[in-house]
Amino acid sequence: MSAGASFYITTPIFYVNDVPHIGHAYTEVAADLLARWHRQAGEDAWLLTGTDEHGQKILRTATANGVTPKEWADRLVETAWKPLLKTVDIKNDDFIRTTDERHEVNAQKFLQHLYDAGHIYTGEYEGFYCVGCEEYKQPSDLIEGTGEFIGQQVCAIHSLPVELLHEKNYFFRMSTFAERLLALYEDDPDFVQPAAARNEVISFVKQGLSDLSISRSSFDWGIKVPWDDSHVVYVWFDALLNYITAAGYGQDDEKFSRLWPATHIVGKDILRFHAVIWPAMLMAAGLPVPRRVFGHGWLLVGGEKMSKSKLTGIAPSQITDTFGSDAFRYYFMRAISFGQDGSFSWEDLSARYQSELANGFGNLASRVIAMVVRYCDGEIPVTTAFTDADAAIRATEIRVTDAAGEAISRLAIHEAIASVWELVDELNGYITIQEPWGLAKDPADRDRLDAVLFTAVRGLGTLAVLLSPVVPEACAKLWSALGGEGLVTDQRIDRAWEWTGGTHVSPLEALFPRIEATVG
Ligand code: MSP
């Protein structure tokens, strides 16, 4: 396999100071959907996720809970962050923790390499630090506090006071990379996406870059600076390196050249770290920059970014316990334009579940299979006599397969699903117009009945293949009810309409059962 031939995709690694909410699950699902799609397109897709465990934020939480930071991280990883992957059905290929030895050792190699090459120097820094962001803030990043923080300057993201720090630190000469970064954004317009995020990054870098403080010496929960163990590596510098240490940097050259560079999916809150600091670090090390960095929008509650610290966090299981993981995945990927903010509401979720998943897709599948069972003893009819209406369905299968694939190549996940849904809607309209239950009454209409059910079964199989990255559980059930060969995930998604199946259907339970209880 040639260098970087795979589709390597990453999520941010998540802070373990608290348990996940639906904003974290949103990022996981988006990256997982893209990985599943590329895997099904026959690519060597590799999904990495993991946890960010060093730094002051985790140290303080652990101390407040009377345990060591490592004990705290272990507990949260095992009881909350790994279980999240099951809750929303993530098929990751790897899970990295920044406390893994493979990360710590190779992050140190990277740092030593930069030090030896003259990219790091000793300096002093005084500035306002937000522990929530784990970042030094410029005065322009701060706002007037409200409530108990009235009269104080607070972080605009966390609404909490910042701390004035004065430390002797090691610095990374980031300022020397401004021109090369600007050239990168110019030469590869897709490097930062979406376009609004790219513009924001460009104007930020055009204002000039400062050097970056990359070590801390007032606490010791972190990776030791290899040439000076009285310092630990700044938590963001440490965390960003996960993307290469997990891919074999420093210890498995073959794996590293197969996987790297990656596509990074991150929330827009951390776009600058990924689109400015991270490529500058890689340039300094002489490594290829990421393939692209996509900054998605925020899930909002009451118009504000949903967050645990503001007590607006909703646990993913609150949704999946009632609606299931497929509905979670479908709802957030369909209802929010990927790249834009979106407001979550229980009403919207329930309405889409009922009309799109239960009535639109689920019912279509149940009806078609039930008719093949009833009118054909479960045997999928074979026919060659087609009308224009049948051909139109076939044409839609091909058209939406291509359109969805094209949308995915632009990371326009919502557009891809909307394209596939054209087939759901057309098939429903087709069944209503063709009235197979009417054709079944007259033996003279047998050929026509066969053609209609054949066409509908073909269309359903195409849907199972195309929707498998979105609603994997439902599609696996539908696939086996259709007598599909092997696993649906082994069917090529870029030629979904060519799926190969068996000769018989088997009864299908409701894919999206009616939800009785009121939720919210
Ligand atoms: N640890 C850093 C990332 C290091 S990556 C090298 C971090 N962690 S985090 O736990 O705060 O999670 C950040 C990510 O969670 C965001 O970038 C975003 O992808 C996701 N989200 C957190 N809250 C969110 C919303 N309210 N809405 C959408 N996504 C959200 O930052």
C-alpha cells in the first residue's frame, strides 16, 4: 500500500474530567459514519478516537474527588468513555489514551526532535489562563462576568474566571510558520473546512502568530519534557500528538506511512489548535500536514453551546434508551447541516423518528417484505418485464448512490442522507401508485405483481446498503430479511444498486417500533 493510501479519520480525544454528553457523541457519530462509508467503498478506512488525560483540568477534578489523576482517568475511561462507543454504535479501529506508553514515549521523541532542530527555546510568559480550555487567553478572548463573577473577566466559552499565570516555559517557534501556513491554506482550499472556518483561520494567522508556550512547571501531571524533567508538556501539545502516536509514529514506520495523513473531525471550538498549531508542529518535524481539518458546529441548548459545566449536558443514553442508537445517529446526522450549529429538541427528534424512520423507511421495509411473504410465499419474484415506473426506481437507485457518494466526499453528511431519502420517498410513492395488493387479487396481473415486488425488493436492498453507515442495526436486520449475501457492510456502497442477494425473504420485525412513553 502506498503512503497515506488509507482513509484515516479521527475524532478529538476527549477530556476525562467529566462524562460524555450528546455533543461528544455527535462528533463520534459523524466520524464513525464517514469511516463506515469509506470502509464500505472498499477503502482501507481507519477510525481513531480516544481520551485526553493530562493537564490541570483533570488533575483538579481528580484531587477534588480524592483520587490520583490516573485513577480518575481509568475510572472515567472504563465507566463512561468506552461505554459511549457502544451506546452510539461506534466501530473504531483504535482507542488511544494520552497515558498510554506508546503515546508518552513517542510524544517525547517528537519533542526531542523539535528541540534538537532548534524549534524550541526557553522563555517567560505571563498571561491569563483558562483551565476549562487549557489555553492562554488574549484580552480580546475575555468578556465581563455575570452573576457571582460580576466585575471579573471570564472566558467567553466557559463563563468562568481566568487565572493570571507567570511561568518560565519552553516555547515552540510557531511564529516562524505563519507564511508556510498561509501558503498551505491558499494552495489547498479544502485543508480547512467549512469555508467560514477557513476564512476565520486565515484572518487569524494573517494577524501574525506568537510563539507557543509548550511546557508547564507548576504541576507535574503530564508527559515529562525529555531534556528537563522539572517541566511537563503543555496538554494541547501532548494531545495533538495522539493522531500520530496512535498511527505508529516513532515505532512502526510501515503503519505510519500507510495511515498518515489523517482527516480530522473536530468541533469548531478547537479548530485553531488543529488548523494552526498542529500543522505548524508537523511542519517543524518535517512531517506531512493533515489531509483536512473539518470544524463542525455546536449542539445548542437554549441558544448556547451545550456543556456539562453550564449544566445543559444531556447524556447520550437518555436518547438511546428510548429511541435506540440508530435513531440517535440518524437524527443528528440528518437534522443538522454538518458544519453548522443545531438545536436539539425532543419534539423534533420524536417527530422525525415517527415520520421518517418509522413511517418512511421502517414501514416501507415491513410492507414490502410482508407482501413478498403473503403473495409469493417468501420467494423473491424474478422477472424481466419492466415498465417505465420500474425503470424510474432503478434510475433513482443509481442517481442517489452517486449523489450520496459525492456529498460524502465533501463531508456533507446531511446532504448524503437527504439524497438517499429521495429513494425512500420514491419507493413509498411507487408502492402507493402500483398497488400490489390490488394486483394480487387478479391472476391476470401476476407478471405485473412480480415486477413491482421485484423492483421494490431491489430498491430496499439498495437502501440497506446505502443506509448501513447511518443506521447500521436496522440495515443489518433488513439485509438478513432480504436474504442478502454475507454482511451488508461487505456490499460496495459506491455501487449499492448492484447488491447481490438470495432468493427468499424472511419476516421482518418493525425496524423502528412505535414509542409509547412520553419523553423529555
Ligand atoms: N481534549 C480536547 C481535544 C483534544 S484533540 C487533540 C477537548 N476535549 S473535549 O472533551 O472538550 O471535547 C471536545 C469536542 O467535543 C469538541 O471539539 C466537539 O467535537 C465535541 N463537543 C463538545 N461539546 C459540544 C457541543 N455542544 N456540540 C457539538 N460538539 C461538542 O476539547
